[in-house]
Amino acid sequence: MVSGPFLAKVTELYAAYHGWKGDIHLDMWRCHMKYGNHVRYGPNAILFNTSEGMRDIYRFGSSSSFIKGLNYEPMVHRTPNTLTMSGGKEHARRRRILSYGLSGQALRDCEGRITRHILSLCRAVTADVDEIDEQVGGGGRSWGKPVDMSELCSYLSFDIMADVMFGAKYNLIEEPKFRYIVKAIENSNTRLAALAQAPRFARLKLDKYIFRSAIESRTRFLKFLGRMLNARLEELAQVEEDKDDDKHGDLFGSLINATDPETGSKFTTDELLAESATLVFAGTDTASISLAALLFYLAHNPTCYQRAATEVRDAFGSEPVQGGPALASCVYLKACINEAMRMSPPVGGSLWREVTPPEGSIVDGQLIPQGCTVGVGLYSIQHSEVYYEEPFRYNPDRWLGNDANNRAKVERALSAFAPFSLGPRSCLGKGFAQHELMLAAATILKIADFRIPKGVEYNRVGCGRKGAELGRHRPEEYQLRDHITGQNEGPVLQFLLR
């Protein structure tokens, strides 16, 4: 018998409430604290909080026994995408085509675009921009105005994804005209966060009365994306008609021509729309949350900040930040990013899977019957004392295996670390997101110093608060609202051009 909250045992609405509230990642953690490593979190849903359970559910070779079930239905619009598909040959075909567009070479081809937008963000936050294009010092020595980095990080990530995906220049960092689209994505996720936890309730279609604002936001986002896609299709058609070279060099142009090496098939227009929406949606949220979290933890941990800044500045000297050996040598910066994603994962709840074999499946030594859903709360396991000493302390050194003892600790930490999930359904854009984060963090640290502005009102933005509910009570922890992906506030920072 697996224990859990009484309401969770009898109705999916328990999880749906916490999904709507945005604290489902914390509630899962609280349940594990109370009930142990195995928690009944729905009438037919069981949470696990061990690395063994994580491997059993998500590893390569497990996809035929654990599929994406009803929980993903509310996320489907017209055509399923690789995020929502249950699995099988069609899912594998889609991933093979996407892998072509997200290859290492494609990533290198996009680096110039990514860097341009990062420099645009640096212009927006520094007091003096005379030398910023050359990424060298010499500017003024005045601190800039306090800026909310959650907003700017969202604008940066959207600008990058729109440019890299479609060659579109919306420049949200500098121009407010299209900033509504970031808020539209955030608002629409509130509805999905609830419905994904109560898929049977979703089939009643009552959400159109309960989440009218969220549905309107979703419609705005999809219309915006459709216009962007159609405009790019028209450009590509004109290029083909004129027998000219496509000057955009974006991922969409690669994907429209990409073929599955096994079947020779290409994406249909509807499939392109579905996968493009996923890449823009997931790429924007994951990268923006992670960068904001990194800046929060560095600003609140001066020793870590100085060490990361020194590493970057020594690695590049007077040269501009770019991919290559110098960036790869910034191992402490990478550790800082990993630790930020462990402390405040962009997706903190459970990625549910449905057990399919008639005889059931073994998860963490437990036989789980067919039809049950199982998962691991990422926030919970990434804050387990079994895998992380002082799990609520920001400590990038836990990722550096400098000796045999540390290497064993690193391996244990890695066994429970999955911000991009694991196995055959892990995030295809993992390499892209990691490279974007390294480029952005290194560029910011090289170009500028930053600090939390003086004043209590700034120091507390993004923090937990003493006396708040369990999980929201730690001032040193960057707080997120979990609505499919994270939603955040702050940190508020000041920047000084070096």
C-alpha cells in the first residue's frame, strides 16, 4: 500500500489544484518528506523519489513499458508534437528529423545570432555602451538603473528562438511592441498546468469556462506563431521560385528540407507548426528561467560570483566570448549553471508516464499495475539529502570531481540530476540550451559587474520569505511557480560596464 494525501487518492483535482496554484513541485517535495520515497499522488498515480525509480521510468529501453499517456492530451493543438506523443515509430521519426535541424553544426551556425541578442541584453542593462560591441572595457563607471532580469531573460530567450527558428527579428529587448507574446505564453500555461494533472476532467471541456483568459492567451500565441510560420513559408517559396539561395539560414529552413534517414519522409506543414511551437515554447521558458536563476544565485553568493567572473575573464582576456576551447575551459561556470538548474529547475514537477504491459512493470522494486501513471518530481529528487549534501545550499563545487572522493559525490549527484529529462524522450534542444546559457552567462560576466541594488525591496525579489508556507520559506532560494515550466520574478540587479 502506497501512502499519500487523502484527497489525492480519490480525485485528480488535488494535483490539478496544485498545478493551477503553481506549487506542485513543492507539494510533491512536501509529500515525500511526509510519506517517503513512494507517494500516491492521484487515484492511479505514484511518485518516486529515487535515482533507481528515475532510471526505471525514463531510461533508454523503457519507452515500450512507460508511455506518455492522458496527461499530455491537453497540450495537443491540432497535431501532436514530440513533447506530447506517446511514443512509437512516429515519435522516433519526428525525433530523427529534428535531430538533423538541431545538430552540432546547426548550433555552430546559429552562434552569431545568439551572440547578437546577448549583446543587445547587455546594452539594455549597462550604464554606458560605448565599447560593448567590441566586448572590451573603457566605458563609464556608473551603475545602471535596477532592472528585473526575469523579464529581460524572457525577452532574450524569445528573441533568440524567433531568430534561430525563423530568422525573425522581433527585438523584444529593445522594442515593446511584441512583448505581449511572452506574457501570453505564461498565461496559457496556467490552464495547461491544471489540466495536465487532471486529464479526465479536461475531457469534459469545462476549462473553456474556468480558464477563459488562459485560452485567449493561448489563441494569441498560436496565431502569432502561425503568422511567423506562414511568412517564412512564403519567403522560402519565393526563394525556390527565384532559384536563389536562402539567406536566412535558420532552423526552419533546415527542417523543411530535412528527411528521415530511415523512411525518407519529411515534415508536413502541420507537423512543422507543431514542432516549431514546441521549440519556441520550450526553448524560451527553459533558457530564460535558468539564466535568471543563475544570476540570482551568483548575486546572492558573492564568492561564487567572483570565482565565476575571474574564470571567464581569465579565459577570454581581450577576446570576445564565443564557443570553443576557452568557453569549454570555464568548468566552474558550467558548475554554477548546473547548480542553479538543480536548485530551481525550469520543470520541477513530474513528467508522468503510463504503465503499458498487461503484467505491470517494476519501478524501484515495486510492481506497478498496467494503467497506472508513474513519475519523479524533479524538484523533489534534486533536493534529496541522499544525493546532495546540504541540498538547499547553492554549492557549485558539488559538480567538480577534483579527487576520488569528490568524483564519487559527483556521480551520485548526477544520478538524480535530470533538468532535461532522460532517455529517448529527453529534451532534443538540451545541447542548444546549454550552449546558449554558457554564452549568455560568460558574455555578461566578461562585459559587466552586477549586484543587488541597495534597499530591502530589491534584495527580497525572487526570494523565499521566512514564515511563508513550507517550501517558500527560504530567503536564499530562488522561487518559481510551476506551470508546466517555471514562472518567476527577479532578480532585480544593477550592472556596471567594465
